[in-house]
Amino acid sequence: MTVEPASPLVDELARLWAEYDLDTLTSDAAQYLSAGTATDWGLSAPVDAAIPPISLGSGIPDPDHLPREELVAAMQRALGAVDDGPLRYGGAVGFEPLRMALAERYTRDRGMEVSSAHFTLTNGSAGAIDLVCSAFLSPGDVVIAEAPTFSGSLRTFRGHQADVVTVSMDHLGMHTEDLEATVERLKGQGRRIKFIYTIANFHNPMGAAMSLARREHLLRIAAKHGILILDDDAYGDIYFGEAAPRALSALSGGHGVITAGTFSKMIATGLRVGWIHADPAIIDRCTRMRFEMGNSPLLHRMLCEYMRDGALDHHLERVRHLYAEKLDILARALREHCEPYLSFKKPAGGFFLWVTLHEGLRADVLQAAGLEEGVSFPLGYAFFPNRVDPTGEHIRLAFSWTSKDDLVEAARRLGRACERAAEQLKRANPK
Ligand SMILES: Cc1ncc(COP(=O)(O)O)c(C=O)c1O
């Protein structure tokens, strides 16, 4: 087809539209997400680096261990169905047998009796969190979150015009004493707190698994004040030795806890299949706020086929060993090449190392030096709601996606970047 020359109508419309400011039509929420911050993940702007950087920024599965063949076979079986089920609308809650398969896994792994009615399928866990926000947040409501926390969820909360109030955390998870004081302070001010967002298992970015004592304390505080807990469990199945302490949803007997789950980190982020797990009354409130006619029935069926006969368990066994090995490789290389400039605590699961810088090094200076040496990573500030890392001394290193050889080389380059940043510091502050 040939492209028609612009018609007088198009010219007229172009002139008229040129006079409009799109922001006069933009929703309050979209304006609230001011330009620039919406896609700021703490990475540097693209630069023309002399050496192509090795990225330690991607918290996604290893590309060489995606179960491609098994997924192709599962897709073939799904498409081979005698009816047209995989290729027509599937309803808002998602494919019943996949929700059933999830219920069976939760019952087996978490020691809780749940059914398919406790699940709705979503567009990844990011979609699950967005849907929970749609169901429970009004503009100005408060969400309490750990600091630091996953930057993507901070963006979602901002998009729903919530105020995010943070509580501190360490390697045993959220400081629940701090949580209690924060809840009481906010309640005293007449604020409406809707939920407490936590990443209890192998936290992004800190790697922490919340201790059992803090889990129990958190559940008591939330129930006492009638505040829901939203447990973002993207990494719970990626553990290296023992699993994290018992899930908040299991400890609570299902009361007041919403869990966001996903196949993204277990299998592949491109699937875009996740779920909300909660009491059926909560699932019902979430389903009311779905307007996109559900997610792909085809993918739901493919995943069901894939999970049959234990393929997911088998895959998880393999990748848990792989990520544990990659973490060991990176940790050893960092100790060899980057001491005394940084320290970290090795996590027991997940994809991330949260690194604290020493010797006066600042994260932004190290990031710039890293790019010159050929290694890239996000800065800590992206994981705080006000976009300020209180000390300016944190970076996050992901070890899941990068190859083993590149992890060693990245640490070597980071070591040189540390030296470079330290030199710069010395020149700026001569004795
Ligand atoms: C803590 C956490 N929650 C949610 C997500 C979003 O994952 P999904 O692909 O399931 O939407 C991520 C992705 O990095 C994450 O780290």
C-alpha cells in the first residue's frame, strides 16, 4: 500500500492539535508520576562507554537456563486441546486448573489448606500489586513500606496517589518496633493506613529474609490496627539452603495477608503470569476492579501443562543450585578485588547483593567510574521513596542474569573503579 500525501483534513487537525497541551487531558495520577521519575531505575543515562559494560543491574533469570524446550512442548500440548478454550476469553480470575495447581503447591510447601478460590491470576506480580492498589487505595491513603524497597512497587503506589511512609529494616527484615511506633504516630495524625507492603522473602534490594519473630510481631501489629499486609513474594522459591521462615499467609491462617506471587523469577519474566493469593473475600474485591478481560488463557494452559509431572520442581532444583553458585562466585571475586572499599552480607536466596561502600566512596562517583571501567549497576537511591539514599553509600548488584565468567570480570572492573573513585576522592580532599 502506498502512503497517501497529507490531506487538507490532516493538515487542519495537525494545526488544531498543536495548540493543545496533552497535560490538560492527562489523569491526575499520570501527572503525579512526574516526568523523569517514572522510568528512573537508578541506572546511569546511556553513555558511549569505551568498554561495553557488563551489567549487574538485571534481576532476571539466567538466559542460558530458561526451560525453552519444555515450554515449547507444553505450548504444543496446550494448543492441541480439542476445544477452542486456549484461544478464547478466559474470564477475569484466570484458568481454574492453574489456580488449582497453585493451591496444591501452597498446601504442599506452606502447610496451609487453600483452594483455587484463594487465587486470581494477574499480569506478573507487578500486575498483582497494581490490582491490589486498585481495590484498596484511594488518593492520599498511606502505604507503609520497608526502606529500601523494590522501586517498581514504589512507582505503582505513587501511580495510585498513595503516600508511602517507610520503616527501617536490616538483615532480619522490617524493624517491627519501628513499624509499631510509625503506625501509632500516623493513626494519631488521623491518617488512613491501608496496607503494609513487605518483601519478607529474599528482599529486593537487601536480600534479607524476615525472621519468624518479626513475622509474628508484624502480623499482630497489622491485625490490631486493621491494616492489611501485602507480601510481595517474588523470590520465595529461590532459596539456597533452607527456605525462608514460614510464609506470612500461612502464619496468619489467611487472616489479613495478601500475597503477590509470580512465575517471573522461577521461570521467565516474559511470561507475565503472576497471581494474588488471599482470602476469597479479598480476591472478590480485587476481581471487581479488573477491566482488562483477564490475562492470556493460552499462557495459563501452557503453564499448567508445564507444571504437570513436576517440571517446575525439577527446574527450581537446578536454578537454586545455579544461583547459589553464582552468588558464591561474585562474593568471592568482590572480596578478592574490591576490599576494603565495600562490604555486604550474603543473602540466603533471591537475586541481589546490597552493597555498602567504605573509605568515603560515594555510590554516584563509583557508578561513573564503573562505566569507565566497563561495569554498570543501579544506585541505592532508586530504592527509597523520596529517592534519597540516606548515606549515599549503597549500590545493588544482581548476580542472576550475568554469566559466571562475566561476574568475575565485573568484580575485577569494579575493583578498578573503586581505586579510581578513591583516587578522585584523594585529589578532591588533599590532606
Ligand atoms: C520484589 C519484586 N516484586 C515484583 C517484581 C515484578 O515482577 P513480575 O515480573 O512478576 O511483575 C519484581 C521484579 O523485579 C520484584 O523484584
